[in-house]
Amino acid sequence: MKSITLNTKLNRLIGEITIPGDKSISHRSVMFGSIAHGETKITNFLPGEDCLSTISCFRKLGVSIEEEDNQIRISGNGIEGLKEPIDVLDVGNSGTTIRLLMGILAGRPFFSSLVGDSSIGKRPMTRVTGPLAKMGAVIDGRNSGSYTPLSIRGGKLNPIQYELPVASAQVKSALILAGLQAEGITQIIEPSETRDHTERMIRQFGGVIDKENKIITVKGGQKLTGATIHVPGDISSAAFFLVAGAIVPGSEIVLKNVGLNPTRTGIIEVLKNMGADLEIISDESDSFEPAGDLVIRTSSLKGTVIEGDLIPRLIDEIPIIALLATQAVGKTIIKDAEELKVKETNRIDTVVNELKKLGASIEATDDGMIINGKSNLHGGTVSSHGDHRIGMMLAIAALVSDGEVFLENPEAIAVSYPNFFEHLKSLTN
């Protein structure tokens, strides 16, 4: 599918949808199930292309993984049960897969090589390979290990005390996974709190990890035991429908089973700060990963400032927040978001350029963007640039645009939300 003509301006979105499983948690549940002892059962797993890449890699490492619908069963033999892969490990488009997998492979006494698609080939890996090398892993690749393809000769790891230069859940998680294999205690210091799915997962699999004042402490040599994991809906996927419900006139959408992990709920704070009519109607905060049902209604929105410690809690939602801001009265400023430059695309430039094609008043800055609302969007030809979140943002933009919107490369959306268009259509009937 090279291009698609999207719905033009709608009068309302009405209905209820169940958000697909969280991508970050789906990845990690497979990884931890693969390095634990015993059986792990995962329900509501996200069968998106990224998560299927994680399954493929662990199968090549000798792990037995069975798939049936959205349920996964893993027969784990512990991290020591992983075997040297015969083939190259292909992570596809998944930055989570490659960065976290490096942390696991760094401590394994065998050789492995990692590749990905053209997007992965442009994404910097030194933020992971650098500290892993300090722990004793031998890693090489293009431009001295900065880019894929990468080769890893794993083995005995030394513990490390490492202060992250940028707030990154992927880098943090890679070092935690390496620290589980090191001989001693590893400490990781975060500049700002990032999503804590890895820490929660360790505890769910019977491990121990401590966190105090942004200092994470993990002891090596722990034995993890298989667990049952129910994956809540992905709040990053829900964000597109939260924004759609807020900006399309006459709308009311119920979103079921949305993950409400406090390290991920920045989008809810921003919506409320901008005046959105948003309600949490059920809340299972005592779960391994908290979740609940949300209701969003058409809202009168105002501009806001998004910065500082809030950024890591909504980094993946910034493309759709930019669209939200185009429909708010006043100026919205997003800053401290340099991390957007090393996502699937340079999301600062890509978001700005694509929304400008539809008539938005938006400008890029070194660390974010400035959006002037309220904009009357019009039709045009836009592209996902192979970035799933850009693709979904543009699909929602079409709902408030005068004239047809032609989206190129819509297939990228399947990376995280395979039934996105099906869910969107259900709300328009």
C-alpha cells in the first residue's frame, strides 16, 4: 500500500474501542520470559511488526515461543539457556528490540550480529554500546560501533555506575539487563524519570531492583522465574484517539483498557492543562501495570507550554500533541525534546514539515517546536516517512481538514497499531 485517501472533515466520532496491547510492555514481556526459568504466558500481546521482530530474534537465540491469537507462551531456560544464533538477528524497525537486546547479549559468552531496516541504520547506538563496552562487552559495527550492522562478543561483565547523559528508557533498560548479568552491583542515574516498565517487569518475574532519587540499583546473578503477564492497552496508541475525540466536533469516545503507568501519562496531563473534557471512568491502579477506561469529548482547547521532566513521560506522543495544538487557541511551546531527533525519523522536522503542508502555523526549534493556533487545516499530500506515529498523526489531521488528504506510506502504521484504520472507521459509522 503506497498511498491512501483519508476521510475528510467529520462532524463527529462516536463509539468505544479497546486499545491494542502496549508496545513497550509487549517487547519486555517476551524478553523477560525468554531469560526466565519456566513458562511465561502473555495475554493481550501486541502483534505489531516491531514486537514480532523481538519474537523472531529470541527464537533465533534458541527460545521456544508459541503464538496463538494475541496470546504468547514462552518456555524459558534462563538467560544461560540462550544459544549462539546461526543467523543474523534482524530487528526490523524496532529501536527497543535492538537496544535492549544488546544489554542481554553483552553478557552472553557467544558471538551475535544485529541488523535492522534503513531507519535503524540511521539511529545512533553509541549511547548503548559505549557503557556496555565499559562493562566489558566487545561490540563493533559501522563507524566504530555507532551504527548497524553491529557485532557483539559477549562474556563476563563488570558492574558499572553510570549517569545517563540523556533521559532514555531504552538505554536505561539495556544497562539494567546487562547489570543482571554483571558480577556485583550496577547503578544507573537518570537525569529525569523515564518509563519504568523494565523495573516493574523484573519484580513481576521475581527479581529485585531498587530505585531512590533517580538512582537505580540492580544486583547481578539473579534468577528470574516465568510469570503471567497481561499487557494493558498502549497509551501512546490511545493518544491518537484522545486527540481525535477532543478536536472533532460532536465527539465522544470511550477507550477501554488503557495503560495508566504514571511514567507514561504525560499526555493526560497535557490534555487536561489545555482544557480537554477527559474523564477516567475506571482505574485498576493496583495491577502490575495500572490501567483504566477513558472518555474523551469534544473540547475547547487553549495553548500550553510542555517542557522539562514532563517530556520523557510523553516523548512518543509529541507528534499528535503538535496536531492537538493546531486546534487550540493561542500558542503552544514544546521544548527540551531533542530526543525526537533520533526516533524513527527526526520527528521535530518531520512533524513540522508535514503539518505545514496542511496549513498549520508551526515552526521547528532546536529542541522542539512552536505551534500557533487555531489553524484551519486543508487537504494535501503528506507522508509518514516510514514512521508509524507520523502516519497516525496525519490520519487524525485529515479528520479536521477541509479537502482530501493523501497519505503516502501508510503501511508504517502497522508497526504499532495493525488495526488502526479499522478502529478509526468504527467511530465514524
